[in-house]
Amino acid sequence: MDAPRPTKMAATDVRLDYFNERIGQTLHVLDGIDMTVTEGELVSIVGPSGCGKSTFLAAVDGLIRVDGGEIKVSGQTVTKPGPDRAMVFQNDSLFPWRTVLQNVMYGLELQQKMPKSAMIDRARGLVELVGLKGFADHYPHELSGGMRQRVNIARALAPDPDLLLLDEPFAALDAQTREFMQAELLKILERTRKTALFITHQIDEAIFLSNRVAVFSARPAKIKEMVTIDLPAARNLTIKHQPRFRDLQEHIWRLIEEESARSGLMATN
Amino acid sequence: MTSVPADTSIAKPVANPRAKSVWRKRENFILGAVAVACFMIFWEASVALGWAKALFVSSPSRIVKALVAMIADGSIWNHLAVSGMEFGIGYTLAVIVGIPLGILMGWYRRLNAVLDPFVSALYATPRIALVPLIIIWFGVDLASKIAIIFLSTVFPILVSTITGVRTIDRDFIKVARSFGASDRQLFMTVALPSSVPMLLTGLRLGLGHALIGIVVGEMIGAQAGIGYMMSLAGATFQTDKVMVGLVIIAGSGMLLTEVLRMIERRYESWRVDTRH
């Protein structure tokens, strides 16, 4: 390509300790994470269970304060949640008392930056974008798991964030739906031209979706390796059968396995 | 690939693959109705055959006769109106006080800490134990009945509302915070709506307590009302009339509970099937 694309997210030497109430101990979770995500990129984070992937994502969202270092999104230092970032949570956590449309409108309602009719128009557009035309007035309990995650994505997209944060969004879905949703997510991101940071424990999911995959070490987490996914940009599900895909999968698997072994965890994923 | 979701079929309500027979659809209802009918026949028969004395146990036909007589001479309407008014005012006051106070206590930890000892003590006390005090304070007129019904009803409503506001799903709080919700917005958009199911449960529980309040209040001292009518009839061995009162109390209790259950059921989907 021509001019280098601007940096959307930059994490510099991010350190974070977290007091775990259940075990009554302060854990050293992040041990100097350096990472940049350029505009339009999708970067995935994988790593052994409990390594601090989700904590890092919550810190980027501004839900948790960092104890050292800095996270910048679009040049602004993150101190609290803001409309430039939006999170897609693992559990769909849609509000059961709101219809699909009302759920998608949630972020816009909080901001109160546009008239109600504009909110409805925007939300309707997003409901269509994620392929749920005709379901705008349904309640979440009337939808399947895959459909609820579509709503979850639409809800995050509504305030038009610069950076989309996805925390294992497809973990609760069955294998078939998950694969389908991966392809759908790529389409949605392409259409909306969003930058995304994606957490998963599925290595094939990370490779399939990403431009780069950050492999976190066991806690306290550092980036063990940033793997560039040198697969063609136009992805479809057949790519998963290519030898290069398998190689990458094996490479990342080794890295995670090493870390799991080092920390005494069994590699479960 | 099309953009139509692969999994839409799951969302549509599936029509019954084969129509069930009346029996299979309404089995519980039919069994219940038959059981009640059998009981009525047995009751009527035991009195008719002289196994039991009508003076003590009355009988379905005598209850109906007594009810018809009370409707005919018009005496029942005054009792119903008085009890209905007591219930209406007492229950409404309990709702007006219980729900806002419950919301405040659920939301503000400190307020809850201050008021909790009082609420817990009063909630644990059988409300009947307060009746002598209430009569000292309010006399034996309408005010004391309303006070008894209010006190019976307000605590179940209060405690359920507190629980509803306190037990907000943490995931919902995270979502709201992530979207930048202020404390006020968190309260309005998450705490309040998510407490609705518990709040309705409180209203339903309060209903039962309110009916107890009516009967207890009127039996202790009153000039009219269903409970008064029952205790007067009981004292003069008019078993049929006592039974009429019982039927009215039981019937209105079931009716009102069913109405609230229907409202609750509309919100039931919030509780089930939202978490996996």
C-alpha cells in the first residue's frame, strides 16, 4: 500500500496488578505489554488460560486502570470508558428487557447526542447490517445464541467507535455457528472499516480473523511473540485448509503450549 | 454467502408438530377440577346422609344459599365495600412507600445499613403482634385496619424491592460502564428495569399478607367488613355465613394472585434463558 496507516491503539509498557477477592491476593497480571494496532487492522490476542488477555482488553476499554505504562487510542490516553471504544462481551449480556432495536440503541441513548429518530434510524441500519432485518422488535430470549451475538456486535458498533474490542465473543456458540459468525464478523468489519482487538482461545479463529496475532505469555503476561498472519486478505472458510494456515496454527499452538508448561498449567485449549 | 442468518429457524416459535388432545393440553386443570368436584359431592353427601352436622361443617348448598340471601338483603355489599376500601388504601400505601424506599435502600448502601436493623426486626415480627399497639394508636376505626394492612404488606414489598435492586447482574453493570454510563444512567437503565421481576414478586407476596391483615384487623374490632362479618357469624354459630366469608377471601386472594402472576409471567423471560 502507499502511505503508512495511522496508529489506532498504542500500548506502551502496560503493567497491571489486580486484587483477586476470591483468593485474597494481589496478582501481577500484566508485565509490560507493548502493542500497536494500526487503523483497519484486526489483531487477536491468544494465550494460556488466565494469562490476563481479558484484563488487558478491559484496560484498553478503560474499565480497569493500569498501574504502569500507557494505553493510547487515537492519540488519547485511556483513563475511562469512552465513545471511541466499544466492547463486545463474551456473554452476550443483552438487556433482556429491551428489544433488539432498543439494545442496539443503548449506547446512543446514554450519549444523547442525536435526536431519538436519528438513533432509531441508525440502530435499524445496524440491525440490518448484522443480518437481523425483521428481528428489530424481538426480545433477546427469542433469539438464538448466534443471533444474540450479532445484536451484541451491533450494539457495540452503534456509537461508531474507532476501536472495537471483542472479548471471546463466539466462545459460547456451537462450532458451526461460530465459523459462520467469524466470516460474518469479517464482512461487518470490512463494511464498517473498523479496527478491532479480538480475544479468543481458539487458535484457528485468531488466525482466520487477524492480520496479526499477539501470543501472550503466562501470567504475568508479556507478549511472547507477535505473529503476522501472511494469508491473503480476502478470507473465506476454505482458507482453513491451506498448508500455510496449518503451519501458523501449529506455530502458535507450540508457543502457547510452552507457556502453559512453564506456568504449570495444562494446555486445555 | 447470503447475509441471512443461518440460525433464524431457532428463533421462530415452532408450531406444535401434532395437535395435542384436550386431555393432554389441560390435564392438570381437569384433574384439579375433578378433585374439587368430588370433594364438594362428598361434603354435601356427608351432611345429607347425617355423617356430619351442618351446624359445624355447613355444606356447599347451604353456603350458596347463605350467599344468595346476603346478596338479596344487600348486607354483603357493605362488608365487601368496607373490606375492599381498607385493602385498597392499605395496599396502595404499602406500594407507595415500599417500592421507592426499597429502591433507595437497595441502591444506597449506607441508607440500607442504617435502616436494615429496623426492617429486619419488623419483618421478622409477626405483624399480628403489633395489633394491640395499633389499636392504642389508631383506635378501632378504619385507620387501624389500614395500618394493619399497610404493615402486613409493606415489608414483603420492601424486602423484595431491595433484593431486586441489589442483585443486578454484574455483566449488565460492566456493559453500562463500558458505554460510559453515569451513576444516574446506570440506575435508570439497569438497576431499575432489572429489578422489575423481583418487585412483582414482592407485590404478589404482599397481596397474601394484605388479606391476612384484613381478616385479623376486622376480627379484633370493627363495625363492618368481611372479617367482621365472619367473626360475628362465628360467635353466633352461623357456620354458613362464616363459610361465605371464607369463600370470598379465598376467591379474591386467588383472583388477585392470578392477575399478578399473569403480569409476572410477562417478565419471566427476563429471568430465564438470558444467561448461559
